[in-house]
Amino acid sequence: MGSTIDFTEPPLQELQHRHLLGLSTYSAAEIQLILKTAREFREVLERPIRRVPTLRGVTVANMFFEPSTRTRISFELAEKRLSAETISFSTSGSSLSKGETLLDTVRNIEAMKVDLAVIRHSSPGAAHFLSQRIGAQVINAGDGAHEHPTQALLDLFTMSEHFPDFNGLRVSIIGDMAHSRVARSNIFALTTLGAKVTICGPRTLMPAGVEELGVRLTSSLDEALNGCHVAMALRIQQERLGTSLIPSLREYNATFGLTLQHMKRHQELIVMHPGPVNRGVEIDSDVVDHERAVILNQVTNGVAVRMAVLYLLATGRA
Ligand code: CP
């Protein structure tokens, strides 16, 4: 099972960015380079020994100031598969509770000689803020409602396993657009690659001016699913909703929840979800486990995509 990329050498093509803060500034060529490189790493992950020496000697700090299951573990595994040295930091048990600022905490970790910093934070712009103040390369692992670029990249990778071309691909993103960094990153990347994106959800959960991102807007789930290749359900983020923007979770499910009826009506449709899923809210439980729900494939692909991002950033010259 040979790979066509020599992971001990710098890549032939390079990213034009030193950091991955979001996908709004990434070109189609850069996104395609990440997806192509991830395909090679996906193959490495099927080998008996799922490890390459590419990032030996590189130190990566995973700094999670907000809860995470998938992203944190996925980055940690990706770093181990690349033979990087890793440290992981989470807010609980840290000196943040003693009054230390975010910047001082990150600078102290960086002072221990860190090359790359993977950062999740509840404030939009946190990764960008830190990238301007520390020497390490920064990867945004989700900043508030702003962007979650590696999630969108793994979503695109998973779509590419089912559909040969993004040009003309019809993707409907359903749910809470107002609080979704996943949706924003997907919209940037998908429209850059020529996909047609529809967003669907309650008007109260649509940010003002969202149409300016080049998407179609509807509050009808039937309209969103008609002719659609990929339905991406978003989590109802109860921790970010604040005052009630939807009448009830039951009503949300009745209007926007994906059901088995939808799967029967749309035989070609694949269903995605970034996780964590609220079963019975954005997706009915039997759809989560449906053969055309690719939610766990997304998680598997996340490791390969994050390996690709780490590799391209760490070995690039930007
Ligand atoms: N999709 C996602 O970001 O999941 P976690 O919050 O578990 O990392």
C-alpha cells in the first residue's frame, strides 16, 4: 500500500498561509491541496503501522479553552501519527482560574518551545489575536461562532468520497446559522470550490446579511432537500442560544429535524453532522444510524485532514 507522497520531504506545492485561522482567505488551490494531501494520509491510516516520521522534532501544543471531544482527540491522534511531540492544555485545572490572561497563558506555553499551537476558544477572533502575538504557527480549532476550518475541511473530504466534483454540488446546511462556526467555514470553502449552498432554519437563527456569502436562504426543509446531494444538520447550541430563539426543541424537530421519511423521499441524499448530535432534535435517532448518514466517517476523516493541515503548515515556507 504505497503512498505517492514522500512524507519525509517538504511538499511540492505549498500553502500561501502561515496559519490556519479560517477558510475565508484560503484559495480553491489551497483547499484542494489539503484535501489531496489528506487522501494520502487517509491511506496511511489504513496501514498496520499508522505512523509516519514527518513531524519528528516538531512540538505541537493543543490548547482548548472550551470543551471538545472530537477535535481535541483528532488533533492529538493526528500529531502522534505524524510523530510530533505534543502537549495538551485545557482550562480546567489551569492557572487561568488564578487570574492569568489568555495571552500570558499562551505565551508561557510557547516559552517552552512550541512550534504549532492548536487553539479552541469561545471568543471569535481568539486564534487570530494570538497569531499576531506569538511566534508559533496557529491552527484555529474553533473560535466562538466565527470559524472551525478543520471541521469544514473534513466535511469537504467526506463529501469528496461520495461526489467526484464540488462544482455544482448542492449542499444544504440546516439549523442554527447564527451561532455556527462550522456553517461559516463550510460556506466559505464550498462556495470557493463552486458548490451551491442552501441554508435552512428558523429566521431567528439566521444572521443578518447571510445571503451576501453567496448562499440561498430558505425556511422550508422540503425546499432545502429538493435536489440536494448533502444535508448537513447543525447542532442546536443550547449553550449559545441565550434568550429563547426557538419556541421549543420539539417544535424545532418537527419543522427542521431530518427523519426517515426524508431519507426515503431523497434516495441519493447523504447526511452529515459535525457532532455532538442532539438525537431527536436536529436528526431523528434512526437517521443518525442510517447507512447514508456519514457522521462517523467524518470523524475518521478528521484525523487524516488534520494530519494534512499540520504537515502542510509545518513544512511550508509561508
Ligand atoms: N465537531 C466538533 O468540533 O466537536 P467537538 O466540540 O467535540 O470538538
